[in-house]
Amino acid sequence: MQESDPLNAAPRDLALERLMDEEGGRMYGLGMKLCGNSEEAEDLVQETFLQAFRKWDQFEGRSAPSSWLYTIAARICQRRNRLRSGEPARLESLSDLLPSGQPMVAEIPSSGESQLDEQLRREAQAKVDRALASLPIHLRLPLLLKDITELSLSQIADILGLKEATVKTRVHRARLALRKELADSLPQREAPPPDHSQKVCLDLLSAKQEALDRGVEFPVPPDELCSRCQSVMSTLDLTFDACRQLNLDSLPESLRQSILVDTSKL
């Protein structure tokens, strides 16, 4: 952390309030997507901020306060997940997740053009939420840290204690798994044979993932893509939008007050 940021030198009650102001909304959005309901999300957020308050003197300032906070949240989440069961015993292979050679492709509802299109988009987002809840935690957590909290791959690697390349692979694999679940649930239409070789299509898919990682526009116009690639990019965009849907601006006020009351007793 840079010396110009005085947060690590601030009294812990003031530091906590600043962290809640700056990261509370993203933390709650992360909790909602990780836990699937507001009660468990609030428990995760509350425990995270209380641990940060108790351990404030252990923060050495070698990373951003936000990264330190998400490290605490990640450890809590991983610990809680070990107590649960029901994750799939086997994940689909990467080749099963990659779109290649299918005669049909998903038809993406347009945005806001009709009530039916809007309903289809809402149903698609609900499908992504359900699929997200079924992802194993080692894929779900890095994906949400990337697409909800908007941390960099290197920051997530530090938080999770992994290599950056491993984080990138897990984020990309998680997006592909959600995309496949979504595509399989949408109306299908026949697609003509690809205009490009499979290698070109996979290179375009990789470039799309890189653009999502960096938060920039995909540089290839839709009319330069084959219809199959157009469908793939659109379903990826829809899954990305669904993941970011609960990136909130602030904590619910009742949760904020509850955290402050609890810290005042410590």
C-alpha cells in the first residue's frame, strides 16, 4: 500500500467505517452471489468486517486494505464451504464446455425490444444465478472476485494464495460453465457451418475472455464473426452481466448499523 494512503495509520473504528463506505456494497454483492440468500450474505459480511476490526493491528499495509479485507472474506467462505456437501463430484471437461460443431446455437433475446424479450432475459439471468450456485467454490470464488469486486487477476491470486495463471484459468472455466448452462436453456436455432476454422473461433473466444478480464470492449465487430461465435460472445456477455447484477453501491443501512454496534462492544 502506498504511504500516501493513511488508512493503515487511522484508528481502527475510523478505518472500519471507511472500508464499509468503499467496499461494503461490493462485499455484500459478493456475499449474495456466494451464499444465494440475504441472511447468509449478511452473516458473511458481518463476520468479515468484525474479523477485520479485531485484527486491524495485524494489517501491515503491504497490500491494499480492500485486498486484505477480501482475503479475510475468502478464508471465511472457504471454511464455511468445507462444512457443506452437495458439490458435483465431477466437473465437465474443458472440451465439453467449449462450443464446437453443434448444429444449433442459442438465440439471445434482445434487450428491451418487447415484453417477451425482457422476460426471456430475466429468465436467462435467473438461470445463470442457479448455475452459479452449483459451481464448486474453487471456481465460483475467483469468478466473483473478478466480476463482482472487479479485482485484478494478480490481486485475486494474492488473496487466494494461487498463481495468477491458475486464477485466470479458473475464472475462464467458470465463465464457460455458466455460459453453457445458459445456452442450453435458451431457444435454439440452426446455425450455418462456421466461417472460420475451429482454431480461429477458439482464438476469438480467448480474446473475448481477455477483454472481460480487462474490462474493455471486445475489439472484433459482431458482423465479422460467424453466427456460432456471435451466439457464444452474446451468451458470455449475458452471464457476465448476471454476475455483476448485485454489484451494489453501499451496504444495507441495517447491516451497517449492526456491524457498528457489534464493534462498539469489542
